[in-house]
Amino acid sequence: MTNNALKTGGMREWLLADTPESSFQAWAGRAYLGLGAFMKNRLAVLGLLIIVALIVIAVFAPVIAPYDPVETRIGNRLAPLSSTHYLGTDEMGRDIFSRIVWGSRLTLYVIGLVAIIAAPVGLLVGTVAGYFGGIVDMVLMRITDIILAFPKLILALAFVSALGPGIENAIIAIAITSWPPYARISRAETLTIRHSDFIKAVRLQGAGGLRIITGHIMPLCLSSLIVRVTLDMAGIILTSAGLGFLGLGAQPPCPEWGAMTAGGRAYIIDYWWLITMPGTAIFIVSLAFNLLGDGLREVLDPRGGN
């Protein structure tokens, strides 16, 4: 930002300048407009606040949780909601509030690793298929179609059954079933821009396919990919909880929300809080990611929001 811009108009005018003096100024202007549009969506802001709260809770879980999440206290089993146990205790006498707080770490661990694994794989497959076309496109997209033909939870169950129960194997299984939609989106974006004038100009300068894909096409696909990943977080959470509910995800006594609901199903009539509290946590976090994803879609992908 130049001193002249500061003197004549201030920060806002500099951000909204019709003729940016640098690429950073242009990027800052777009970010400012996008932030303004996002802040107008109150539901999206609410979703963001819930997710930020989830991250804070996960980071400070040892401070927030009043009890050890895995320590059993048989003499205090199935205690109702009280000032001592805010959300009651489970069939082993463990504090449900503490287990939900510590379970937030597992939730973020799962969705973070799945996003880190699945999104780059889908982006690479989609951009390569869209750019090269022909036999490469046909082979990669048929593999994508085969995976998409199966319901995500059923396919994840098959992979976990083959790999064995456990949180790491559950993450691998969910990631394997999550990348095809990202590949489809990336391929569609690539098909619309691969014959653009700036791509032809880069190719005439001697750039190879790998450089064009990684340096020019992938960055243009990121906005749509971010929106889709955010919207898919709810599905990832539900799939992880489903695997935990069936005993194929995190293993006892790990405080995983899906496993907690499975443990409380035998007591649902008389001790409703055992299944209601972790189920509510799953619902709130899933809803938050959906609200955030809708808000990001309006800002980053206006075509998808109309």
C-alpha cells in the first residue's frame, strides 16, 4: 500500500481500487469483498462460530473437561444431569460431558486427515483427466464412476472390514470413498479452462502439461473444491460416527461420538442422555459445516449458489 493511497482515500479505497497497483492489492480487494459478502450471511457466520468453538474446545480439552474421559466409576454409573455431571454419566460411570469434549479432538482428527488425503487426490485425478482427455480421461473417470456407484457408508464398511477396526483404518476407508466427487468437480473446471487463451499462451512459452496443471489449472479449481470439501465435512462426520456406532471405528474406551451413541442404545428408554448428548454433538457440528459450506459457496462459487 502506497503513501499516496493512504493520504487520498484510506484503506477501504485502496482495497476497492478499480486499477490495483499490484497482485497483492488485487487479492486483498477480492478478499475484502468476499469477507463482506460472507458476513452478511448470518447462518454462515453462525456455522463458522460453532466450528471455531469446536476447535477451541478440542485444543483446551484438558482444561475444559472436569473428569478423565476413560476412567470408570461404577458407583456413579447412569447418573442424571446435575451440577456435578453436566450431561450425566454413562453405563461405566464416565462423565459424558468430558467424553464429548475429548471426542471433539477425534472428530477434528478424522475430518482433517480425510480432507488432507481425499481432496488432493481428487484434485489431481480430475485435473489430469480434464487436461489430457482421451484414454487418460476415460480410464480415470471410469474408476471414479465405479467408486461413486457404491453408497459411501457401505463401501467404507467394506474397506474397514478388510483393513480391520480402528480409527486410522476408518480414516483410510473414508478417504478412499471421498475423493471421487472432488475429481468430478476438478475435471469439470479443467474442461472449461483448458482451451482458454492464457493456457494457450503458457503452452506457447514452452510450459509442459505438469507445469500447466499444477501452476495454472489447480489454483483455479481450488475455490470450488474448498466449497465441496466444507459441505462434505458433515458427511465425513456421519460416516465416521456410523463406523464407530458399528464398532469398526475408534475402539473402546476411546471417547468417539459414534461409539458413545452405540454404548447408550441399550439404555435409551430409561437413560435418554446417554445417546442424546453425543447425538446432539454430531448434529450441531454437522449442521455448522453445512451452514459454513453454503456461505462459502455464495462467496467463492456464485454459480453454485444461484
